[in-house]
Amino acid sequence: MTKEEIIKPENLVYKKPTLMNDNPMHYCPGCSHGVVHKLIAEVIEEMGMENQTVGVSPVGCAVFAYNYLDIDWEEAAHGRAPAVATAIKRLWPNRLVFTYQGDGDLACIGTAETIHALNRGENITIIFINNAIYGMTGGQMAPTTLVGMKTATCPYGRDVTIHGYPLKMTEIAATLEGTAYVTRQSVHSVPAIRKAKKAIRKAFENSMNGKGSNLVEIVSTCNSGWKMTPVAANQWMEEHMFPFYPLGDLKDKE
Amino acid sequence: MAEEVLLMKGNEAIAHAAIRFGTDGYFGYPITPQSEVLETLAELKPWETTGMVVVQAESEVAAINMVYGGAGSGKMVMTSSSSPGVSLKQEGISYLAGAELPCLIVNVMRGGPGLGTIQPSQADYFQTVKGGGHGDYHLIALAPASVQEMADFVGLAFDLAFKYRNPAIILADGVIGQMMEKVVLPEQRQRLTDEEVIARCPWAAHGKQEGRKPNIITSLELDPSIMEKRNIHLQEKYAEIEANEVRYEEINCEDAEYLIVAFGSCARIAQKAMELARAEGIKVGLLRPITIWPFPSKAIAERAKQVKGILTVELNAGQMVEDVQLAVKCSIPVAHYGRLGGIVPAPDEVINALKEKLIK
């Protein structure tokens, strides 16, 4: 096949979503954020919502999400993204409103905002990146850090007698009357990426159809924080994260 | 048609005025002595009439961040609380100031520190005008002294907030929030349409329109050279507000030999004290700051040329008195009289303080 044939539109098999701009990402090589950003961009484009979407970015590694996806954004205070999103959606009901939060932001400092926005049934989607560590601040213990897992603030491993237990926010969310769709996904393989994209699409559609609130957890790697190569981090996630944070839909109010 | 004169609490007047002014959203959390704001809104159900959104949030923290979200989308939004709740809001207020978002915050002050008391106080003056949250910022701060001003300042605060893209605060005290007075409410206005909001706030994040670049609402900038410029821009804006928006009221100042400076409920007490003092032959004038930031420093400095001394009357241990001292640059004696912990002084106490601290 010649170059001229390859670049014919009918032979196109993959392209970067138009909403993703060319700004160099600050994420570490191997990090899951880039893949999830791309899936969100693809879903927004496929839904034709490029000019009707407001994202709310967190405090954490994804604080600069607004630098990479060409939609309107509000950058929230640490943990408060669901409150920020609540107001945007209530005041602009025909907009697609989502938050993008990490485990520290969502499951620790923002636990109250997360639970109450979900339980009010706000027609928003919360994308929850769970990599079991505080990435941005340099790898401290998160509410989701596994028992025994070593971080900068539990260097001898998470000890439940000192640090308590990891929090399963997605399981909590599934018990709330206000939630429509609660799911746990990952993006470590091509099949997983496809499933995660379907989940984001369903959550975003629910948000627009008034079905209630939606939580999509993405069990993710932080190879820098975990001090592993990207490949080893994916393996470690499968072996250690998935048994405690099993993948799949926890609630789907059809 | 004659104006309809109603009798209501200051807190109720805030709620009525918010609906009448076309506010898009209110986000609050119950706390004494301001809970009537949220209660009145819930009773009036403006979502069925003007389309105003009313949300009882899970905390004051969530409420102020809902204000951030709504204000960042260009809508006219507000919250109200009382001192401990307003302390919780300070992080959000700093973010609102940093992202330059117009909004209205109402603080119906109660006594502190800590859980303190539910009785009236003016001890949040420092918090309101000297920062409160982190970083170099100012709020446009209005201090109502009547139920009528509670109603009138809702619209004024929103107008100033949108004029300067800056959060505005109504700093009331428990007396003004709880007392009932006559009030004439503003005419009912239509809320702005989405198109009008988009036209008024081309910077807002509400889903980018065709052909527009994304709007990003943030207070974050890691490049110090850009962050310094942002701060300088804020300081220039604050200087403009200080030049244009100082508001105050002067009563009997023309021939005054002594001046009382007081805001909010204390100005009402001081006015009575002034009348009683004048009946005794002491020529007292009253200067009431209406904006406590920007502060009427020039007006006070001007009166300092004429009077022998200034007494501030405050429901605190001496806060605004520092701004008065700065204004007059120690050219004349400046004293403070205050009651603490929820006690409201009587007019004769104020006269006695004036005599003891300045005349004797």
C-alpha cells in the first residue's frame, strides 16, 4: 500500500479526538489519565456535545485536565467538584456536566460533597480515577491505598491499626437512592478500554436523560507513585487492586 | 400605584429581594441567626415563578462551592450564613476572588469566637475586610443598618459584583437579620435569559458556543511571572473600586465637635445616642460607613480636621477602630466602645463612653 492510499479517508482506522488539543500532557508515561481523557473526548464528540459540555477538574494530578480537552471547564477546590457541578447542572439543565476526580479528592477531602451530590440524584457524572495514592503531591497514602501497600506516609505499608481501612466509595455510591449508574472499570487493556468507554457513554447519556447521578470509577495505575515500570504497574494492579476493587457494574437503574 | 409597605425581618427581606432582583440561584445551609433566608425562599418557591434555583447544601463548604460553580457559569448566585458558617466558606471565598467570580455572600453575624453565641455581633469585621481566606484579595463589603437596606443591598451588591467581576458581601449583624421593620421591596425583575447571561459574561463556562475558544474558570497558575501579573491586575481592580465605590452616610456632621463612626445596628444605637447628647448640648455627628470595604477613609480624615475626637461603636473588641485610626493618622484621639458576646449597648452607655474616653 502506498502512502497516498494509506492516507485516504476510507482507510482511516484511528484518529485523535478533535477535542484533544496538542498541549503536551504533564502526566507521567504509563499513567492512566491520558487514556481516560481520550475516552471522555471521544464520547463527548460522539454525542455531539462539544459545545454543551462543562467539565469540573479537581485538585490532584488532573487539576490541569482543562489544558487538554477543548471544552469549557471550571477548576474546583480540593474535593468540591461535585458541589461545583451541582450548581452548573441546576442552572444549565441542558448541558452535559461531569467531574473528573482522583481518590484523594473524591474519597477523602470531598467525601461529603461526593455522597450528597450522588444522593441528591444530581444529573451529573463523576469520573473517579482510583490509583490508591496521592500522585500530585508525591505519593502519599490515599483513602483507597490497599492494606500493606507502601506510600510516602505509610512507608512500612498501610497498617489498619494505625491507618484504618481502604474506602470503597463506589460500593457506597451503589447504595444511594439518587444514583442511576455506578460502575467500576479500568483502562489497562484494549478490551478494558472499550468497556470503560461504553460505561462513560452510558453515564453521560443518563446525565442528559434525567436518570440521576452516575459514578464511573476507573481503577488506575500510578507507576511513578508505585515506583514501578508501566508494565509492572499494570500487572500489580491486576494482581492486587482488582481483587479488592472488582471490575463491573455495581448498579444500573435501567 | 402606591408602594406596598411590608413588615418583615431583615433575613426575610434578603430572600424576597433576591427573588425580586432576578437571582438565578441560592445555595445555603441552616445556621442561626440567618436561617430565615433559606426558610423564606423554600416557602416562596421561586423555582415555580422566576425559575430561581434553591438548594439546601450538605454544608456551608458545599454551598460556597456551589456558588463558585454557578458564578463561574455566569449566573447570578448567592449564599447566606452566619459567622461560624462563613468561616467555613473562607476557602471558597478566596477561590471566588482568585477566579474573579461575581456573586453575593450574606453574613448575619453572631458572637464568637468558636461556636460562640447566637446573639448579635460585629466581630467578623476583620475577617470580612482584611482577608478571611488566604491570599491578597478584597470583597466589596456592604453593611446594612435597616431591613430596608437588607432588601436594597441585594441588588446593589450584585450590580457591583458584576461590574467588577468580584465577590460582594452583605455584612449584617444578628440585630439587622432578626428585627422586623417596614420595607418596600424592589419591583419584580425577570431573570436574565441564557442568551443574556452569555452576552453579559463572555468569560463564563457554560458550554462553549460555536466559534468560541474554551472558557476556563480557575484561580490556579503555576508560572510565578503570570501569577504576579494576575495579582497586580487584582490590585489595580481593587484600587479602582476604592476610587469609585465608597459609600457612607453623615448625620449632623456639619457642626460636630465629636464624631461617632459606627456601622450596622450600632449606627442605629449611635444615632439615638447622638440625639441624646445633642439634647445635653454636646455637638456629636455620626458617620456611618455603608461600604466597610472600600472604607470611607477620606471622609473620616476630612471630618478629623474639624472634630476633637472620634468614637467608634462596635459589637466587638475594637476592629473598625483600627481603620479609623489609619484614616486620621493619629491627628486626633480615636477611641472605641464595644460590647462583646452578644450584648448590644444602650444609647446612654455610648454617651458615657464618649464622655469618659474623649471629653473628660
